[in-house]
Amino acid sequence: DAMVIQNPRYQVTQFGKPVTLSCSQTLNHNVMYWYQQKSSQAPKLLFHYYDKDFNNEADTPDNFQSRRPNTSFCFLDIRSPGLGDAAMYLCATSSDQDYSSTDTQYFGPGTRLTVL
Amino acid sequence: GENVEQHPSTLSVQEGDSAVIKCTYSDSASNYFPWYKQELGKRPQLIIDIRSNVGEKKDQRIAVTLNKTAKHFSLHITETQPEDSAVYFCAASPQTGTYKYIFGTGTRLKVLA
């Protein structure tokens, strides 16, 4: 199985209290993504990194930030969570180093965020 | 920009019957089309994919067909089993190098025993 690990699996935070979700990967993939997914809707891309280059989606709120300190790790920071930010947050990776699997995204198990 | 439509939104079939889910895309430059299966509370898992230079691909009970002229692609599951029950998402990758997917809205498949 693809090794994309997310911690924690479940996170409870209070309204307005900053929270950080983490993602790590052992695949040495150069592209990492953060998605938000609500109740069986399609995953919604928040941003992605190509190597260290950060690419924000135009409709991603400023409340969401990300850091990628190295190839293996990527963090999602939610500065002031609101009730509407309760969702599953999925990390994914892909690589453009292998033509046979270029474009294929491998998802982590997700972090379910609850905002009280 | 790219837009992906997926139909139907829900599909119920009897165990052993076939299931077909269809997606259409708008950007003729799209060249990669994956299908993901997502069980309740779990991650999306890639089940099959197809590139634009191929018309059909099969993996055991699962097949995907692509019609580039009509800009649509379909997932076919034969001999369905209860464990095939899940939400299925199609996606299109607009072009090599964008590293992004445009997802369909999902199909909830129920296989009735």
C-alpha cells in the first residue's frame, strides 16, 4: 500500500483555536496536496506543493495555510477554525519522476476535524 | 477551465449484475482519467485509470472505456458484490504538468444481496 500517513486521525478543536494537521510520506513523491472533503462530496483541493513551490487554489480561504519543511512532511494550519471547517482533510502525493504513474495521486487516510 | 460531470449520483444493483458509471469532461487537453473508490470513513483508493492514448483498460471485474471524441469515460463493474458498495469518483487531469485533478461529483453504488 502507498505510505501516506496522516496524524492525528481525529482532531477536536474549539471554535477559533488554531490547529495543525500533519502528513508524511515514505514514497519520496515530489508533489503533495491538501484536500477538504465534506460528507461524501468530492474532495476539494486547497493547495499543493510541487517540490517546494506552493500553489494555492483561488478559492481557498486565507484561514488555511500550509508548510512543507522537507520532501517527506507537509502541514495544514487552520488559523481560526470555524464550524464550517469541520470536515475530513485528506493529504495526497504524486510523482512526476516515473512516467507510468505520473499524475496518479495516492491519498492518506485523512484527519477528521471536529470544531466545537 | 475543466469541468467533469458524473452520472448517476446513486445506483442500486442486484448482486451479480453489472454497474456502469459515466463521466464527461470539457477540456480536450485532459489526458489522464482515474477512478477512485471511497468506502465510508476511508480514503479514496485508486481502482483503475486510463490515459488518453488508450481506449479501454480492464482489471478483473473492473473496466474503463474512454471516448476522446465525445469526451466521456465510463467505469464498468461486472459481477458486482456487496463489497463493491461505496462512493465512486471519476477525475480528469487537465494536462500533464498541472498536477491537479478535477473530480466528478461522485456516485453512491449500492449492491443489494
